[in-house]
Amino acid sequence: MTYDAILIVSFGGPEGREDVIPFLENVLRGKNVPRERMLQVAEHYYHFGGKSPINDQNGALIAALDRELKAHGLSMPIYWGNRNWHPLLADTVRQMRADGIRRTLAFATSAFGSYSGCRHYREDIERAQAEAGPGAPEIHKLRTFHNHPGFVEAAADRVRQALEQLPVERRDAALIAFTAHSIPLSMAIASPYVAQLEESCQLVCQMLGRPAGSLVYQSRSGPSTQPWLEPDICDYVRQLHSEGCTDLVVAPIGFLSDHMEVVYDLDTEVAELCRELGINLCRAPTVGVHPGFVAMIRELILERTAYGERRALGANGPGSDFCGADCCQNPSRPKSYSIETGLASGNERGEAKLKESTAYGPR
């Protein structure tokens, strides 16, 4: 199939202190979240002058992808639209229509399937098309890629970089903790989120020739009475301290770039906790603009434009180009909302079953 352009779709983030509250109000519009919770999260942004790293990082990704495509003889304009801050997705789709774009491929900056990480992106794309009106381009989302060799190789290389910060004689004994955004159990049950994360962690460790790491979670939101994926990274660090851990590598595999939830929740809060407990923390970078990751995006584009090879590691094969109608459903009866990523919680079906699956591998 022929496509005219590439569209990068991301969450968005404020550019300065004056943007923080309007940005968070965009994220929370129509959600039942106390204002005091919003103001708490605003302080995370104020800690960095009100500017989220995510927009600059998306700009760097777009520039790297443009170079990658041109280096391989592909000439496609790259557009960028955010769900919650400028450039807003609907404005970008309007611009694409004005530029004569008729069919485009969308790359969402989210690697793992869940309502917030996949289906919500598709819904926002459809909403933006409706707002743009007649003549809006067709937009087809690229498949998920948690087990694509390019993603796994890039993630493994980032963990290797962190391990190399340690003295050679201590590397083998260092523990690896992979982190991802916690989501409500009801959302996890309705999606492949945990299974895909577990597979990615396993594939990275296999590539490194390391024992299995642990999958833990961060950045949860909502009242403690509502079940979310566990264990929390801070609780996990305290447990490791009680067991005598001295060196810990934390790899935020659930995030593609070092945005606010990485630089605040890990580089600020977890780093401070590790200093208090005397644990030497080495934080692996996210895949960001790693050449292997950027090349992976090119490969995903070629899958759809030139019938390129559909590569995947592990036993499960590549993801589908088109999600089923029942894939990653929004949990029923949402009760709370995570300001940082727009995660809605719902009922508690299957809580016990999923809790059994959230700890990946031995420490």
C-alpha cells in the first residue's frame, strides 16, 4: 500500500511553568481527579522548571528517523502530533490535510499493548480525523514492537551501558530491575501488557547472557484501595536492601524516552532512596534515539509499504498490523486516573490471577 507521510503520535508535555496547569487540565479533562492530586503532579514539573523533556526527545527522534529514511532512499515527510500539548494531534491532522496528505502511517511512542498504550492512541487519532473534517487523511497505526530485534537490541545495549559503570569484578553480582508504568489490574487483565513486558525482559537478559532480572512498576496513581500492578520500585528497593543488595541496575524498559516519569520517579525519588539505603544505583538510559531502535521504525514502515520482513524474537512472533475490535478494551466503570499517562482504573476482575504473574523471574 502506498503512504504519503509518517506521523509520530506522542503524549506531549509542557514547555514552561505557565504551561503546566493547562497541560494537566488537558490530560484530566472529563476525569474525576481531585485538584490537589493535579497540583501534586505539577510540582514534579516545577522541579524541572516546568519543562518536560518529552518534546525535545520527540524532536530528536524525528530528526534521527528522517536521517535514517533518507540514508535508505526513502523520502517521506514526518509529521508530529501530541495527545495533550502542542503540537496537538488534531492541528497536525489539519495541516496534513492542507498539505495534500491522503494516507499516512502513525508511530505511537508506546511499546506495549494496553488501553492507554495502544487503543487510546487509535481513539485519539480517530478523534483528530473527525475534528479535521472531510478530507482528513487515512491514518494507519504501525504495529506494536516489544519483541522486535531492533527494540530488544537497543534495550540490551542500554542495560550494558549501565553495567559498564560498575567495576568489572562487581558486574556479575549486580541485580537488574526492569521498570514499567504501573496500570490498574483491570486494564492489565484486558490487555497483553504484562505478558509483553515479561517477554521483553526475558529477551534482553538472554541477549546479555545474564540471569533473569525482575519486572517491577513505577508511577502508579489512584487510592491505595484500588489494585494496580505491583511490586512498586521503591518497595522493591527496600526489599533488596534488607537482603544485602549493593549494586542495582534499573532499566525503564516500559518507556521509550527519558521523560518526566523517568527523570523524576527514577532519577530523583528512587535515586534518593538508594542513596539513603547505601545501594549503588546505575540507571540504564531508555532506547531514545539508539540507532537500532530508529532502524526498527524504518523496518516497521517497510513492512507496510514494501512488504518488508516482519522480524520478531521469541516464540510469539510479530504483532498484528490491525487490532481486533475487542483488543485492549477500556476497563469498565473507571474510578481514577493517572495524570502522568492518562491511565484509567476500573473493576477488580481477575486481581488474584494477575498478581501471580507480575513478578518476572528470580532476583
